[in-house]
Amino acid sequence: MSGHEVMSFTSRNILLLSLCLLALISLHGSVVQAGTVTHPLLFIPGDGGSKLYAKLDKPSNPNDHWYCSKETDWYLFWMSYGVFVNPLPRNCFLDNIELVFNSTDNTTSNQPGVQIKVDPPGSTDGIRYLDKFDVINYYGKMISHFEDKGYKAGKDLMGLSYDFRKCPNEKQDVLDSMRSLTEQMFVDNQNKSVFIISHSMGGLFTKAFLEQQSQQWKNTYLAGWISIGTPMYGASSSYEMYASGYNFGVPILPSEPLKYAQRSYTSSAWMLPNPDFWDQSEPIIQTPTRNYTVLDYNVFFKDINYTLGPTVFELTHSILDLNSAPDVNLVCIYGVGVSTEEQYIYDSSFPDKVPIETVKGDGDGTVNYQSAVGCGNFKRNPGQTKPVMEKSFQGVDHDGLLQSSDVIDYVDKIVYTTL
């Protein structure tokens, strides 16, 4: 082959390669190199997805267990293995995590002498792993995936821990931090728009946040919202939680001691199936004397002797306007094909004992299918002018959505593609 032929052969290949790259750009929006950061990422955790730290200086209380510490320095409060396997630390945990509701201003506070804090805004330390031994993986695998591709925590990848017992009406500081962190990463990364990645109840916080922002702000600062396993319309298991406690599917964890603490979280009421979008004829709780649908909350609260129930439900039910579209580029990811509790059948011991039978349907093991698809339903909202993409993952459960390599690869594809 002559020198002229070599040059022609090389030129043809360079031209061919250039055309292929142009085609890729046309098809996928952008072509990136390893180590390139296309959009900064802000991770918002869900219920139970943030480390909580406690400091105690408690007065004497006859209702507390005598063997529990009254004074401590700051320590990791959530999550601790002892809560799940040992009744003694579990009782101390329940003494301290229960909230006190103030009917005067409809806010909650910690037990006297209990302080609770989370990791500072922007830090990912409180959402990667939830225990001190880095065994309980939450966002850890997904964050590490992006760090391996060149992202740097604190610069173009940030997290936002929060006290998941409370709702946005009491956590305006969380919504304010979502805005300030987004703007900070935008400025620090050459005006690159930011993807918000949320999981579970973090999606409801994200929806509340977006309702407060102008369209101009969203168009400027946000590349989009990647919603993973958001219970947009609530979850049936919250109904059971109020009735007899919810043990997160851990057989060795008794439900009964948990229910009073769980009832005290306003976020529990926020997660009740939404009567505006749920099947109103479906009896979620069935007892020998009556059944309860999403239209029977007030009667249900009375029958379980939870007098604060109607107030807290009305307060939390009005937080979100689910008839308003987020109107950002929206990606809805959820699990399907996992047996998910839908209805609970009790005997005459209701509500003092757990249900004798559960009826199951489709979902991700936590979020019912009819709630999971609520995110994608925004595509039918006239106010949603931006694209909405839906992706379901067969057989992937609620927590597994953050550990699944298939899900992480799909999120990667979204982040590295201009929508």
C-alpha cells in the first residue's frame, strides 16, 4: 500500500468515525468521555434513609424504661442493629424517637431532653450507609458508581439528609437547602443544570420543593428529576402501621411496641393512601365489625383511639397539590412484580393484635402499583410540558431499586443523555 493510499485509507476512516459520532450525538443528545460530569447530582433520601444522631439530657420520666441512659453525648441513633434484635435498646430507642404533637400550632417536637440532628446539607455521609459499620447500604452503591466516573462529593454530587419523621410543612429548611445546594452546584460547575435523584418519600419532598419554585427557576437550574419508587399516592402499609404497627417485614421485630412511636410521626399520616387518587371502594382494613376504606379515616382513628388522627391527616393531606404538574424533565422509575400488601384482615382482637391475614397485589414490596405509577400519570397533566419517561423493573423491590445494577445503569444513561 502506497503512502497516498495509506493517507486516503486513514482519511476515510476518520471521516467515517466522525459521521458515526455525529449520528450518536443526533440520536442520544450528547457524547461524553469517561470522567466527564454532564450534570451535577443532588440525592434526596426517603423514609428511614438518613442517619439520625441523638444527644440526651433527659429529666426523670416514669414512663421511660429505668435502664435507659438519660445523659449522652452525640451518638448514632438511626440506624442501630440493637433496635432490631434486642428488646432493651429497642425500648430505649422508642422512648426517645417518639414525637410530641402541639395542637396549638400543629407542629411536633422531640421528647423533653432529646436532641436530634442529621449530617449537614450537601454531605453524602448520612445517606450512603445507615449504620456505623457501612453494612446497611442505602445510596452508597449508586453514589460510588458516579464517583467512579469522575464525580466528586461536595462539588458536583451532594446529598441532603433530613429528619424523616416530619413533613415539609415543618421542614422548610430542607426545601430551602434543596434550592441553595442546586444553585451552588450550578454555579460551581460552569452553569450546568442539576438532576435531582429521589427515592421513596424523598420524591414527595421533591414534589413539595418543585411546587415552591418558579418555572423560570426550574428551567434554569434543573436538568430534571429522577424519581425512584415514589409512593405518589401513599401506601397501604401505612394504614396497617396506624392500626397495629409496622415491623418493616422483619419477623423478629414485634409490631406492637412500634406503633405508638410510628403514629407520632406526621410523615406516617402523609403516607396514608390518598383518597383523591386511591380506589375508594377498596376495603384496606377488614375487621369482623366493619371495613375501612380511604373514605373512613376519621372513623378509623376513633376506633383505634387515636384522637389526633383527623387533625394530622388533614394537615398532611393538604401539603401537596398532586393536580399540579412538576413541569420538569421527569423520569419515573419503579419496581413491579413483587408481592405487595394491599389489604389487612383482622379478627376480633383489632386493633390490639396484628392482622391474621394479608391480601397482596402488585408493586415493589412496599409501594403499591397504583401509587408507583402516580409519577408517570403527570404526563397526562396539561401543565406538564416537559417529557415524562417511565421505566419499570420486574422483580426489583423498594430498597433494591437503589442496589440494582440495572437501575443504576439506567440512571447513568439518563444523566449522560441530554433529554
